[in-house]
Amino acid sequence: PVVLGIESSCDETGAGLVREGRLLGHAVASSMAEHARFGGVVPEIAARAHIHALTPVVEEALAGAGLRMSDIGAVAVTTGPGLSGALQVGVSGAKGLAYALGVPLYGVHHLAGHVAADTLAHGPLPDPCVVLIVSGGHTSLLLVRDLARDPIVHLGDTLDDAAGECFDKVARVFGLPYPGGPAIDRAARAGNPGAVPFPRPLTGPRDDPYAFSFSGLKTAAARWAESRTAGGLPVADGAASLQEAIADVLTRKAVAACAAYGVGTLVVVGGVAANSRVRALAEQRCAAAGITLRVPPLGLCTDNGAMIAAVGDLLVRAGAEPAPLELSIDPSAPLEYAALHPVAAV
Ligand code: ATP
Ligand code: MG
Ligand code: FE
């Protein structure tokens, strides 16, 4: 069947259509601009924006795929983690559609969506693979087997901030516009990545090889910025050096995990996977280590509905039990399984 995926966990409203692993069409609307003057996502504004965007985004995805509402054979929706008001809009809309069309409904974990995004560009994931999820709210190294059936093993997670959060917060200190990640990426092009010796947290011989920490790096960058206000802040150098430190730590640990677990494929996903230096360094280090690297195209790295449809499609094909219509949101859902509702053993 054609699976419609709906995403509304943060400030992007996404709808995507997937059948048998193939992306048929998708559309994304963002309320990013409405949050810019507050320097971060305002939950109430995000929730209201989803209400306005949901129907147009579903219609746009259908039009792009040359399909009609009646072609939809299943609906998958992000039930968490994310902002509760925002999630509620997507889940309510998905329930209404599933009920009206008489098709099964699936509750999907947002981060499993980020992982599945790569399958739309590069085909089924090998079993096992190591996945580095780097996004606005999460930074984790995972061992993934069958995404639709098996539990996801966490090799390591961030102990404090996510990598994306570090980009966003340091960008603010540097006086760069919101959202910070893309702004730092742009500013870094004109800078020297070796200009500021920022720390490489948790890379010592006695540190957990797969855990991350970015709050110290954020503080180091803020201190550096404060110390430079007198002569004018060399933002490009700061941005390039911060980006280098983050990319170095992320790719070093991810490649080490592949080697330690004897896994031949690394998949890098989430918004920060859009970062040009993370992509380049991952490419370089994987090539040197004989590891196959998979990174989704830019438009599938940040939040979208196609990735949620991709998980729904995997669940349908695995014969997973659909969610009941009383499916509820789970704003702080831990990443254990791709489906966020009880899945009958298959
Ligand atoms: P989560 O997925 O953890 O719930 P989220 O959905 O808000 O969080 P994503 O949409 O996956 O996060 O990614 C957004 C994050 O990606 C932001 O922190 C943003 O700054 C970062 N990001 C996007 N593009 C880039 C880039 N080119 N370089 C660095 N960071 C980037
Ligand atoms: Mg976003
Ligand atoms: Fe996300």
C-alpha cells in the first residue's frame, strides 16, 4: 500500500508518501521564520503553525506524487519524542485521516524516522549497521539490526547537550542568525578550522569511547567569544574551529564503534548530518577504515514526513500490528523500537 507519513514533532510540518521502500512524494512547511526573533522554537507558535500547515502539506505531497487521498493505504505518524502540542496536531490529523479512509494507523518514533530516511535514498539498511544520530535534541551511536522488528541497541548517547544544540547555542553567542547549525556551516567556509584549539570532549583513553558531551565545548566557545570582544570577533575562525571539533569527535567515535563491533556500514542521520564538515570528515575517515558510509541527501536529514512514511512502510511490510485509534503522544519516548505502540510479535 501507499503509506502516508506525518511529522509534526518540532517546527517542521511534513507529509511523505512511500510505497515498498520508494519515495513517491513529500512536502515540508516550516515555522522556523516565526521563531527566529525568539532565538529558539516557541512551542505554542509551532503547534498553531502545524494546524495551518498540515492539510496543505498532505495535499502538496499527494499532488507531487500524482496520487489522490483515496490512494492512501496506511497512515504513519510521529508520536514522540517532541513538543507535546506540536505532536498532538499531527497525531490528531493522522487519526482523523486513518479513520475516514478506513486504513491502518502506525505510531512512529521520530528518531527511527531519521534513521529510515536513508533507506529512501540508498535502499534497505544492512543488518547490522552502526548509526550515528545527530540532531537538534539527540546525539547517539546505535547498533541497528532490523529496524521494524528488533530492539535498537544504544552504544552511547550524549551525557548533556546534543550536537545540534551546541551549534545552535554557540551561533547565538557568535551573533549568527537562528537556526545556528546552517549559519555556522556557512560562516565556517571563510574560516580556519585550526584557529582555535577547542577541546575534544570524552576522547581521552579512560573516557567512554561511545559517549558524547557538548556542554563543555559550548562553554569553551562562549569563553573564547567573550575574550575576543575587544578586537572584534573573528566569527569565521570560531565557527570553523567549533565545527571542526564537533565533526572530529562525532566521526572519530562513530568509526571506532564500527571497528570495535566489526560492522562494515556507518549511517549518519539527523539535522547535523547536513553539516558539510561532518559529511566530509565522515567520508574521509570511513574511506580510510574501509567502512561504507551512508548519509541521506540534505533534504532528508532535517525533519520531514518522508522519513516517517519510510518507517510506516517498513512496519507494514514486516506485518506489524497497527496502533489503536486511541494512540497517544509520547513527548519523551526513549528510542527502543521504531514503532511507538505495542507491536504484536510477528
Ligand atoms: P530531534 O530530531 O532530536 O528531535 P530536531 O528534530 O529539532 O531534534 P533535526 O530537525 O533533526 O532536529 O535537526 C535540526 C538541527 O540540525 C538543528 O540543531 C540545526 O542547527 C542542525 N543543523 C541543520 N543543518 C545543519 C548544518 N548544516 N550544520 C550543522 N547543524 C545543522
Ligand atoms: Mg526543525
Ligand atoms: Fe528531528
